[in-house]
Amino acid sequence: MSNLRPSQRFRSIFSGSVGNLVEWYDWYAYAAFSLYFAKAFFPEHDDTAQLLNTAAIFALGFLMRPLGGWLMGHYADRHGRRKALMVSVLLMCAGSLIIAVTPGYAQIGVAAPALLVFARMLQGLSVGGEYGTSATYLSEMATKEHRGFWSSFQYVTLIMGHLLALGVLILLQQVFLTPEQLESWGWRIPFVIGALAAVTALYLRRSMVETESFEQSHAPRARSGSLRTLLVEHPRAVATVVGLTMGGTLAFYTYTTYMHKFLVNSVGMAKESAALVSAGSLFLYMLLQPLVGALSDRVGRRPVLIAFGVLGTLGTVPILSRLEVTHDPVEAFALIMVALVIVSFYTAINAVVKAELFPVEVRALGVGLPYALTVSLFGGTAETVALWFKRSGYEQGFYWYVTACIAVSLLVYVRMRDTRANSLIDRDAASAATKPRSGAS
């Protein structure tokens, strides 16, 4: 990074992060407003059945994320991180616009949920490509000494996107619209906002500079982004990404995306109160990310991950069990915050850990594809699995399921090397400094 001025680095990190914020706002607007638009897209049944339908489509979006991680990762490793990030925000814009303008089930029948599925597929492709490429870009743009701190802004903007989606929901609920207006047409507003914001993000990303790690890479472009190269030459790193992500992503989606529905559907809290509790806890959670990222720059990545694994394994069942029976919004907020502090030890640094595991020629693909596969299997199905346990009459089963997944990830954390001390980003930089530019075309 020696050829980059600090102002250039900061502007590029800012532009990449803002684009990430917009994409995740669009992604989470679906979850935040599904309580209102579920009736528009599906025939009337009981509330839990409608939520299961929208949750299943939410999970379908996750199933597209591995394809997005593969296609965008390949593209980013072959043609550059900047170009891939611009394509991903275009896909998200298209998905949000389709949701915003699609008529309801009463007007066009089964075509309504079909278009909703198509829109979520586009958004799944976008987010699947965004994560790996964004994590790679931020990690490569950051300096060695502060890589954990700067890369944590991926989750700052991810959470901020979720928070903004909830903020729009709260404003519409409590200031501008009645519940009847929200269910009738008001739920379309956040998707219009998201589509317009994506255009702004695209403009900002045009000014980003490409990372020096990519530009100075000596790997032949024919091997860059190759799935065969990734799986044959880096199987241990791929398996590590799967293992370290499994428990963390499930815990993250349990306490963020699903928590709003849990407070309404299981705890019995009013929608407005649940939105305020979720928004307040997410705001503090967002502020924790750079602190934990900076901590990992001092003590290493592995001790921070182990802290999440131990605390998550021991604390999940007690926290969720108490949360289920509380009727006090203040107590609910405190319990969720305890859980999110624990989850911060995973979310703040998981992106940089993954980026540090792979060489430059397959970094975006290596970060994005196995992560997206694991998130699809565990994070994307969190709501569906939780609602299935609830309908089966054994909601506690979901709490133990989350605990078991975190425990598996803990085993990975204990056995893996600390990536801060063994970063392949640093190795690539050292190699680029000592070799003449060759072999790239």
C-alpha cells in the first residue's frame, strides 16, 4: 500500500463501505418489512404460516448466495475487486425495484410470489458476491497494523444497513403511516428508497481505486479465480472458512434478522416495541465492531474467535430461554445486548480472518464461496428452522441447535493458526516488493 496516499485509501474504504451499507439495507428491508407484506404476496392463512412463506423465500435468497460468491469471486480475482463491487450493487438495485413495483397476490395471483422469488434470487446473487469481494477489498486496502480495525467496517455498514431498514420501519410505523396503510402499500417505500440509494452507491464506487495486492499480483490471470485452484491447492483454508463461519453466522442471524420476529411471535411483544428494541440493540452492536477489530490487531484473531466460541456455547440456551418468557422490553434489550456482545467477537473479524487465509489469485473466491455456502445452510435457514421448532411445540430445540453449531466452530478456532501472524496478504505484499512484474496479462 506504499503508493497510496492516506486520503486515497480512506476514500476508497469509505466508498466500498457505503456501497456495502446500501446493499445490506436492501437485503434487510425484506426481513424488516415481511411482517407487513406477507399478506400481500400470499393467500391468507394464520400469521405463522405467512411468516414461514416469507422466511422460506428469504432462505431461497441465501441459496443463491453461493452462486453469487462463485461468479463474483471469479470475476473479482480475474478482473478486479472494483469492477465486481459495481456489478453487485447493480443486481441489488434491480431486485429492490422489482419488489417495490410488483402487484400483490389479489391482483396477479401466483405471479406475485413468483416475482418476489425472482427478486430475492437477484439480491442473493448480489449479496453472495458482495461479501467476499468487499471483505477482500477492505482487507487489502487496510494497512497491516490496523487491518482488523478497518475490515470491521464491513460489519459496521452491514449492521447499519439493517439498522436503517429498521429506522425506516419505525418512522413509517410511528410517524407517517397507520398499520393499515403499511400493510396496504407503505411496505413498498423502503424498497424504492433502496433502489435509489443503490444508484448513489454505484456512483461512489466508480471513484474507488483498485487494490495494489490485485494490481501487483504475479499470478497468471488464467489461474486467478479458478475454482479448481481453490479446491485443489487450498482445501484446508476452504474447510476452515466453513467451520469458523458455521456457528457465527447462525448466531448472528438469530440475534439480528430473526430476533424482531421472535419478539413479536414468541415473546408476544407489540410490533412497534419489538422494532425499537431491535433498533437500539443493533445500534450499540454496530459501535462494538471497530473496538473488537482493533482488539484483534493487538491480541490476534484466534483469541477473539475463541472468546466467541466459549461464551456462545455456554450462553445461548440461558439467554434465549429467559428472553422467551420476559415481557419487559428493557430486560429483552439487555438480554439481546449480552448476546450481541458475544457475537461481536465473531462478526468484527471474520472477514479479515478469511481474507488472510488465501493468496491474492483466489482470495475473493476463497472468502466468498465457502462463506456463502455455509451462510446458506445455517444463517439463511435460521428463521425457517426456528419457526419449524416453534410450530412443532419444542422451541427450545432451536436454542440447542444454535449452541451445537457454535460448539463445532469453537473446535475450529482452537485448532486453527492465528491469521494475524500468518497472513497471506502480507506474504503477497512481500512477494510483490521483491519480484519484477511478470506473468499477468
